[in-house]
Amino acid sequence: MGFLGFLFSNRDKKIQDFHLRGAMLLDVRTKREYDSGAIDGSKHIPLQELHNRVNEIKKHKKPIIVYCQSGVRSAKAAKFLTLNNIEAINGGSWKRVKTLLGK
């Protein structure tokens, strides 16, 4: 297994661990992207709104799996949530998370 394979494998295990612990799925794509396809049961908060809605997420008291279209916005969102004392992981693309979790 190459270095990238190792990194993705490790992240996949963390995502599955978060899921088993009852993590909330957070979609940070735009409304248009979300409306074109989403994971059932996910919470939709576009990245641009996240700063204003962080307390809403804190109320859930659950770990968070953040995803977007490619993983770039979700990386920013996961970092922001972590800095706000919320346990979060970047799930990457929504299609990858959907496949990984069998949704």
C-alpha cells in the first residue's frame, strides 16, 4: 500500500468510527449542490453559513463528519469546527462518504 493509500485507509477507519459513535453528517455544499443529491439524514449548512450556525451544531453534542463536493470546503469546515471545540473529521466528497457508510 502506498502512502496515499495508507492516508485514505486511515481516514476511512476514522470516518467509520465516527459513524459508529452516532456522528452527525454535515453537508457544507451550496443549496443547489445539495438539492441535486444528498445523503439521507444529513444536516445541510453551507460553508458560508457555518460561522453563524456553530452553536446550532454544538447543541447536537455529537461528533461530526463533514463533507462537500470534493473535500476542500469540508476540510475548512472540519478545521473551523475543531477550533470551536467540536469533534469533527473531513469526510471528503459526499459520494465517497455515501459509499463508505453504505447510505
